[in-house]
Amino acid sequence: MISIIKSNKEDCKAAYSRTIVDRVIKERTPVSMLDTLEEKEINLSESIRVSGIRSIMCVPLISRSQVMGVIYVDSVNKPHGFRKEDLDLLTALSSPAAVAIENSMLYSKYREG
């Protein structure tokens, strides 16, 4: 699994919700939380509360029935940071991204011999 994390924070320690990522990988379906303070306690992890994450979107990257990874974005301290259209866009981008990752991995194997 490939992890790429981008943050606008200088002191980012790659904080994200592993619980959400693991759930998306296991269930193979997108997750969207508009406001984590309105979510049931069972849906939240300690990292969400500690990091101050207020809204989350996460979609699986699936190619040939295999989960290649996820696209995960969150908004700290801002509830309703994403709209339904944002989740629709991530979902639309997920299949081409998964295929691109798979092709890149296959090409790397081919070049190695």
C-alpha cells in the first residue's frame, strides 16, 4: 500500500484516521463525515478527536477487484468542509487513479526484469 500525505501544516506528523482508512479498505465503499461532532461515538476513533478532525472523505482505489489504496482527505476545525459534489469527484477519480497505480507497478516490475 502506498501512502502519500500532503498537508499545509509545517509540523504535520501524518495524522489521519486509520480507523476510517481500514473501514474503507475492508468495506470497499466511500465514507463521508460532514461533521464528526454529529457522528455516533462508535464511528469515531481517538485520532479523530485528538487531531480535531471535523470532516472526512475517503474513497477506495479499486482496480481489477483489488484495493490498491485509498484517497483520504480531511478538514481540521471546520465542519462541513466538503460537499456531496466533492465526494462525487473523488469517487469519479478513484478508478482511473487505481488503474494508473496498477500500471505503474506493472511497468516497474517489467523494467526490473
